[in-house]
Amino acid sequence: MEAFRVVLEFFRTDIFSSFGVFTIPLLIGRFIPKIKDAVLKFDEAACRFIIVSGIVYTATILLSYAYLFLVIGDPNNEYAITNRATGPYAWMYWLMIFSWLFITQPFRFKRVRKNIPIRLIAIPFFLITFEQYTIFIITIHRDYLPSGWSDLNIGNILNTIPYWPLHLILKLGLFMGYVFIFQWIHQKIKRNKVVS
């Protein structure tokens, strides 16, 4: 089960959030005449990659549940998942499972891919998940703030700021690499279909 969690976390942090961050430079690049064509081609490839990633993510979740119920057979986990999936808040449980599928599949439509306001509205959904939003709200709630400002170590927070740009650049570089590899595989499959 740990392998499934690692794969799902990889998709959430390295694919979906990187696509959300990368959308802004892509949208800006559309207005620069020298790189407009290259940006549009890369954007098309990135959108195709996100569509496939949403399907693979959802399939991985469903496969992990099948593995849990059919192979592992842990009654405690089975009971917990069954209660969540059929309990009073089951709609939210199923919505969370299929949320990335619902968010990524509209990129199949040209109107969504080409429309800048729709893309800007979609960005926050790629950057932050419901779980992250909940954790953030709980963290800033007054009951969870430190009892005094002396307990809050601002120095540690400020020491990590120089690493944020490097982290962002590395994530965007990796995302571009994933898209290039995906596009290369896509082109190979297309060529093989034409030949056969």
C-alpha cells in the first residue's frame, strides 16, 4: 500500500501542482510573438499529459482499493474504507477520489485549453487540494496558534525562503521533462500506427 501512496503523492505534488504553476508562464508566453508557436505546442502537449495523468491517478486509487480488498484482506482497513464510502458523508469521499479526474478531463475540450479566464480559474484547483486547504485553515485557526508570539520561530521560516525559488525551478524543469518524454512516446505511438 505504501507504493500506491508514493505514486499518488508524486502525481499530486510533481504533476498536478507543477501544471498549475506552469500554466501562468505558458499563458504569458502566448503573447510573446517569438515564442508563441513553441509555447502553444508545449501547452497542447502539457494538456494531453494532464488528461492522461488524471486518468492514471484515478486508476491508481481504484487499483489500490482492489489490492487492499482482494490481496491484503486487512479487515480493519476494509471496515474503515467501507464506512467512509457508504456513510453519511460518502458523497465527499467519492468526490475526493474522483476530484482529479473531474479537474483534468475538461482539458480535452479546445474551449477550456484556449480560454485564458477558464485556465486562470482552474489554477488554484491544481495548486491546492482539499486536504491541504483543510490543514491550512485548521493551522491558522486561533485555537491552534501558539500561545505567545515568542513560541513562533520566524527565523526558521525566513531561513527557508531562499530555497523556494530553487524548488520551484526544479519542479518546473522536471514537469517539462515529463511532458517532453510523454510527447516523445506519443509521437512514437502515432508513427507506429501510421506505419502498421
